Amino acid sequence: MSRGGSRILVAAGLDPSGRAGLFADVETVRSLGAQPLAIPTALTAQGARTFAVTPVSPRMLGAQIDALLELGPIDAVKLGMVPDRAVLQAIVRAVPRGVPWIVDPVVRTSRGQPLSSLGRRDYLALAGPHVILTPNLNETAWLLGRSRPPADAAEAESCARALIAHGFGGVVVKGGHLRGVKVDVVVPASGPATLQKGRALKRPPTKRGSGCRYASALAVGVARREALAVAARRAKRVVEKFLRAPILGQK
């Protein structure tokens, strides 16, 4: 771990509203006492009607990571939205081997708008003992090529283990959309699964980025070498606090 706290590379799309993506990552990492190293993978415009995505230059992105490494080590990577394979490869080439990764496989907005041209095989190719996936239910099904998402915690655990079989170091299937009790299924590559229950909290349409915040909080815990279940529990509290907080500008 670097001096002065963990240094977390957050690579994600830049949403100028700050509701999701890179700004949400930075806010979360700082709130947990770690240092965010922010790399935009794409510029996005996400309004009530306007939607657009423009990838950044892979060459510039690689140079930014090289410059950050000249100033100190990277203790963990949180990978959010990646617009295409060229950008993904630039990140993979620039980050030293052995650094833990938290991969949030975001390919669409909550409204279903496409954010990325990456396929599930691109994500599965990232598998390694230091890589942890944090898909929601729909993303879990997509990664496995299944027609429907897990219906309960037992099925979510089975899916997580199917993903771990590809070589991942751990998988957290976020169960916020499960019927009944909301349960996140935390599965390390070795050891038992942990079911982390939570309350059903209503998310206003203006509150996006809960997945971004979860993965970023998890990255801080992993950088501090916490057990996956411990880091996941804190990440869940971060998201619950975010969802309970009043919306700025509203009473």
C-alpha cells in the first residue's frame, strides 16, 4: 500500500452531471479516506432527452496512467464503463500486473441506452486471481449468455461460481432487484459464499450511479487487503447511505 493511503485508479465514463460514472467514483473513494486517480474512458451526455458517448484517445489514456505511475503505485483499479476494445486494451497494457481489479461490467444505462461495444467475451478475458466482478442480475445473465437473470440467491450463487470457473478471484452478484428480500451474493474464489441482506430502498430516477459507488467502495477495501466479504459489507453501506440521502436542491 502506498504512503498516505490507498491510491485507487478509477476508470469510467465522464458524466458531467456527476450523478454516475467518474465523479461518483471519485466522491466515493475520497469519502473512504483513499486517493482517487481519475481516468475518463469516454465523454458522455446523459440528460432527459440528450444522449451521446464519445470514447477518449487510447494513446492519451495510456499516457495518463503512465504519468500517474511515475508519481506513485496503484493499489487497486475500479473499472467502470469502457466504450470499446481499444480503450480497454490501453488500460490493461498500462496497469502493472498483480494490481487488484474491481470490474463493474457496465454496457448500458439504467434506461437501456448502449454505452459500450464490448461483448461478454471481452469481460471474461479479464479473468485472473486478482480480478473481482460486480455484476447486477441482468449483467450476470449477460456474462453467462443466459436468457434470464437469477431469480433468487441460490441461483445467483450458482451463476457467481460459473463466472469464477473462468478464473476470476471473486464475484459479487448485486441482488437489489431480487423479489422479496434484497441479497447481495459475495463469492470468493475459495471459501464459502456470504449472503448480505439489505433493505428495499426506493431509488429516485435522478439518483443514478449506485453500481459505480459500490464498485469504488469495494476497490478501497480490496486495496486495504480486507476480506472480500468485509469490503462488500462496507460497499453496501455506502450505497444505502447514498440512496437515503436527500437530493441536493430538494427538501
